[in-house]
Amino acid sequence: MAGPSPHDRLIRKLESISTLTSEEAAALRGLPMTLKRLDDDADIVCIGDRPSHCCLLVDGFLFRYITLPTGARQITSLHVPGDMPDLQSLHLEVMDHSLGALAPSTVAFIPHAAVHDLVKRYTGIASALWRDTLVDAAIFREWIANVGQRSAYQRAAHLMCEFVYKMRAVGLANEDGCPFPLTQQEMGNSMGLSVVHVNRTLQALRADGLIVLKAKHLKIPDWEAFKKVAGFDPTYLHLSRRAAA
Amino acid sequence: MAGPSPHDRLIRKLESISTLTSEEAAALRGLPMTLKRLDDDADIVCIGDRPSHCCLLVDGFLFRYITLPTGARQITSLHVPGDMPDLQSLHLEVMDHSLGALAPSTVAFIPHAAVHDLVKRYTGIASALWRDTLVDAAIFREWIANVGQRSAYQRAAHLMCEFVYKMRAVGLANEDGCPFPLTQQEMGNSMGLSVVHVNRTLQALRADGLIVLKAKHLKIPDWEAFKKVAGFDPTYLHLSRRAAA
DNA sequence: CGCATCATTGAACAAAATCAAGCGAGGTGG
DNA sequence: CCACCTCGCTTGATTTTGTTCAATGATGCG
């Protein structure tokens, strides 16, 4: 399945959190993009790099992570198609974290210069991109609260809630759930938990009938009950009315 | 002590992470500001609000926090003079968290319209402000790692390292340390730890000669040793060379 | 002085980490 | 085609870290 074009993905994503004029959408369609396929586990940019391109995720899943001096790894965000996970590199020259692929993925590289140019010419695009980085930050805040305050059980539920919401916002989830690409190890690295404990937590969620997670596919039978358990309120995702519906 | 003007604070802060032309600095000096004094514990904006102004911290200390459905509170950031902690409200209409005062403080309110106007007219200011929100996000990422991966002992050390660095960057710390306004309860809410455990952790840090913390003043006798314990690398603060020195 | 807030202490308890094996499905090479 | 190997998942036992509960000091301020 060929799926939407890279430009369509980007536009759909930006429309999930902003509004674009047709002129702005057309301008975005003019962005030069170089496609690249990535293996599972491949790194796109690493801490210390000074990227000259931004990366748009077209297909698959990416994640950002920090490696501590001890070797411990903390995942700080998960990304779905349409996301530009290193948009920040437009204004932050040196990477303070790394960006890698969670699953085999396709990404499109866009030269910084081309983005800077669009931003200068279209205030609407500038706003949308700035806003995108701000939503990113809002999600980071929620993750701090997730790791800092919630029990393992709630934490896992919250992580999954957010993931499904993000997938729905770009049209990649339906009533039957959506792909969920994380291994238990990766979930642990996202939530500040050991693999063993993640395993036990998932079993508890399954036993309580809250999730059906198998073969990297996640289904939530009772969405309202699940949100309640997670303490999930989607406000922080700042979705436009259309995308939130 | 009257101290620097609100505009000076802002300019100094922006210069700690960017460079401004003299024309841009002059334009910033033209920003309309309304000063307000705040008590300890006062809230400036709350979750759900739709602010029409940004807030510049002139004097004192602010913090952002999320309140979970259970009533638990997670502090997501600490702010020192020169910071604009709700700059994000320029592009995110509704607040997904709250902003309050850690200590008696003075803040300056700036109408969104005035900021939007400056951003439109000076790309350098637009870049500096966008960059400021991106540094904010980088700090959130580091906090996720702090809460998710580090022991209580390291966590506390890291929190203090970051705070002192931010104070130094705007000229508010010297070799004798700096003010440190957090109660142990607030430190706990910042690090995902109970008050009791914060207390014991601080005692351990004191016993090891790493900190001298008394009457809300913090001094680090051996900075290199302390950074090592904390696993602290200031890259993520993205300070300009001048401010990092 | 008396109240309020913050800091400190001890004891019992709970959550999650660690250590150490096994299990199972998918992929590979002989 | 099958043995085998790897990676991710699962399980149990044990230990560690941090929480909770319940008081008791200390400090500052009106």
C-alpha cells in the first residue's frame, strides 16, 4: 500500500493542530523532500549532531531518547506519521538527544533552508510549526507528570491512551484499535520502569479487560473506562476540533 | 534594591540563549509592560485559562505544575528572573497546566498582541522567542530522564545543578552560591518523591559534603564533584558561550 | 506568646528493581 | 526440512528504594 504522499502526511498532521490556508498548504507541497527507508533500531540523528535537515516521518514509528552517563536510556517521546520530531533543530543547532526508529520506517529529509524560507514567507506556516513544537513541549510536561506521579498501572494506561489519540488524529486508528510498535523494554524505557515490571503491569491490564495487546496491535475495548483508569485528559494534545472528534 | 528594569531582565535572558541586534533590543525595550507584585503561592494562570497576556518574571521565582485527578501535584519547571514561563500561550490558546509563584515575586504582563507584532516585524526576535520555547522543551526532556532514571540522590543533585546554572546565566549566582527558594515539599513535587524521602536525601547530600543548603540559600562547595554525582551535562540548556562561561 | 509552616525522625509497609531462569515464535543456515 | 539461535516475553524469589503514617522539633512572624 502506497498510502498518502509525504506532503499529505505533513499537511494532515499540521491541520490536526492548526488551520492552514490553501495557499499555505500549496506552499508546503512545494517543500523539497528526500525519502529514506530505515531499519528497525536505526538512529537518524544522535546527541551532539548538528543536523542541516529536518526529518518528517512518513511511515513507521520513531522515538527520541536520552542516554545517561550510566548507560540507562530514557525515551522522551514517540512519533507517528506526519510528525517532524527534530523540528527543534531549526533553532537549536546541537542535538541534546537522539532520534531513532522504533520500527522499519520511511522518513523524508527537508533542508533547514527550505523550512526557514517558508517560515519567512508565510506567517501561518511559522505559527503552525511553532505551535507544533509547543504541543511537543506540552506532551513532555505530561510525561514528567506520568513518570513522577502515577503508578505503573496508570502510567502504562496513560502512555497507550496518548499513543492511540495521536494515531487517531492523523487517521491511523479506528474502532478496532491501532498498531502499537513498542516492545516491553521500550515501554519500560518510556515510563521509567523495568521490563519485568512492565510485563506484570500489562498482565494486570489484560486481566482487568482494559487492553487487548497482541502482535503489536492494541485495542481498547472500553475507551471511557480506560481513560478513567489512566487519568487521561486530552487537552494537552491541543488537537483541533476536527482531529479530536 | 531596585535592580535591573523588566526590559533589561528580558533582554539579558534572551541574550543568554540567542544573540540580538541592537535594533531588536531597542524594539524589545518598547514592549508595554504592566507590573504586578505577587505573594508566595499566588497563581498567575490556571489550567483551562485563556490568557491574553504573557508574563515576564522580573523578580522572585515561579513554577509550572500539573494537578492530577487524584490531587497529586507535579511541578514541571522552575523559573528565574528573565523567564517568560507562559510564552507558549502565544500559540496555545488554552492552558494545559498552571503557573504559580514559589516566593514573593514581581511579574510584568505583556499583551499577546504586542508580542505578535514584534515577532512579525523582527525575525531575530521571532527566532529568539521560538528558541526560548525550544530550550524549555529541552529542559522538560531532561526532567523526564531525571524522574524516570535517576536515584533520589542523583535526582536532587541534578535539580540543584540545573537551578544554579540557570541563575548564573542571568547573573544571579556567584561563587557563594545562590538563593534556592524550594521547600522540601516542592522539591518532592518536582522530582516525584515524597517529602520524607527528600528530607533524607538532602541529609545524605549534606553528610557527603556536596551541598550547603540553609535558609533558602544553596552553596555547592565542589562543583565538579557535584556535577559528576548528578550526571549533569549543561548542553541541554543551550546557553550561549557568554552565559555558559 | 501562640500559631503556622517547614524540617526531621522512626517504624511499618508497599512498589518496583534486581537476579536468575525458562518459554516460545520467527528466522537462518546446514 | 529441521536444528538451533535469537529476541522478546514470562515467572518466581529476593532485595532495594521509596511511601505512608504518625509524631516531634525548629523557626519565624504577627
